[in-house]
Amino acid sequence: MHDCYNPPARFYDNLSPIMPRYVALIPAAGSGSRMRTELPKQYALLAGKPLLHHAVHVLCAHPRIEQVFIVLAPGDQRFGEYDWRACGTKLNVLYCGGETRAASVFNGLLAANDAIDGMDWVLVHDAARPCLRTTDVDRLIAEVGDSETGGLLAVPVADTLKRANAGGEVLQTEAREHLWRAQTPQMFRYRVLIEALRRADIATVTDESSAVEQTGAKPKLVQGSATNFKVTYPEDLALAELILKERG
Ligand code: CTP
Ligand code: MG
């Protein structure tokens, strides 16, 4: 995939600093294997809607975000079965998901190339984080929008951390100072992100920040909310539903 990517010359221009735009990209091409359901988890029913709908709706409704790109698996038959009109006209659907999350993001960035400028900010958000709030997005934009590199929502580790041996016994207690759990959205300039992913080992990179870190940059950590967790296991759906219902 990387071999066939030739960045257009404009990526290397001195791009005008005038009003960069904000766009969102939502990878939603996974299979949800840990959810252990036949349906990919992005279509699991949550508060009467497919899981994917919740994050898409928050990002489409955000006044600073101009366009929202969803990356689906090639041949996805389910997306079209739902009514997306409530998400308005910002929504763009790309059927170019890859083998890994990073490949899906990279393919989506390439496919959206004509619609995004190199200096525009891209907020990459997991479809599987349905409890994202507008205020989380506001904080990320406010704290990262002036930086060169970009940053991500994250929460400081609160629990005591244990390192285990292969037998599941405690080897030692690890210091938790300065440790954070990465969330999404992760927000980077289009040019920075696509170049970082092009250079990264796409099979092992699990978030955008780690690809950007590999270029030597230091993305900014922005305090997120515990409720913006990733629905991964079956029991997570019930918790997400409780949070969404409590918000009305
Ligand atoms: N994702 C993707 N393309 C992939 C793998 C994942 O677009 N090849 C997306 C998922 O749809 C999800 C997000 O990346 O919105 C976070 O991934 P994860 O929670 O790991 O979802 P899955 O990979 O679908 O689940 P699992 O790892 O349990 O199979
Ligand atoms: Mg996965």
C-alpha cells in the first residue's frame, strides 16, 4: 500500500496558515472480534441506533467540524440499511477499510485527499466510542488547535499497575506517574498524519499518535472523560447504553 503512494507536490509547499479547517475521519471497518457477535460491532444496537451512529452524530453536529468521513469495509452492505439523514450533509462515506485500523485510517486519508488541505486538522475518532461529548471535542480543539504537531484525548491512569509473569502472578508494581490511557479523537494536521502513517509499520501501529511519535514529534495529551471509553466487550454495550440514556 505504501509503495503506490506519491504525495502530491502541494504537501511540501509552504501552506498558507489562514484558517485551517477541521474534518473528522471515523474508521469503522473492523469486525469486532472481541464482541463475539456475528454483526460487526459498529452495527450493534445501542439505544435504538447502530453503535456507529452515536459518534457520527456528535461529530456531524459539531459547529467547528466541516466534513465527516466514515471509512467502511469494502463491500459493507449494512451502512445503507440505516437512516443517516439526521447527520446532515457533512457526511462522506468511503468504502476503503484495510486489514488494520491504521490501514483503514491511511486509506481513508488518501481517498479524502481532494477534500482536505495539508494544513487542515483531521480528528480521527473510533466508531466504537459512542459516548463522545461535544465538550470533549471543544477541549481538544482549544488545546491543540494552536500547536504544530497535534494531540489526543487521554485520561491519566488511576489504578495501581501490576506487571505479571506468564503464570499470572505479580512480578512487581509499576509506577503510574505520567501514564495516560489514549483515547480518540486524535487530532493532527492532514499532512503530518498521512506522512507519519506512510512511514509507520501499519501492521503494529494502534493509534495515530504512535505513528506521529515515531517521527520524533511529541503530541499533546488533553484531558478526556472516562465515559469516552471504547466499546470492546459485550458488557461494554450495557454501560454505554446507561451513559447515553442518563444524558437523555
Ligand atoms: N477498525 C477499522 N479497520 C480495521 C480494524 C478496526 O476501521 N481493520 C476500526 C473499528 O471499526 C473501530 C476502531 O477501528 O471503530 C477501533 O478498533 P477496535 O475497537 O479494535 O474494533 P475492531 O477491530 O472491530 O474490534 P476487535 O479488535 O475486537 O476485532
Ligand atoms: Mg481491533
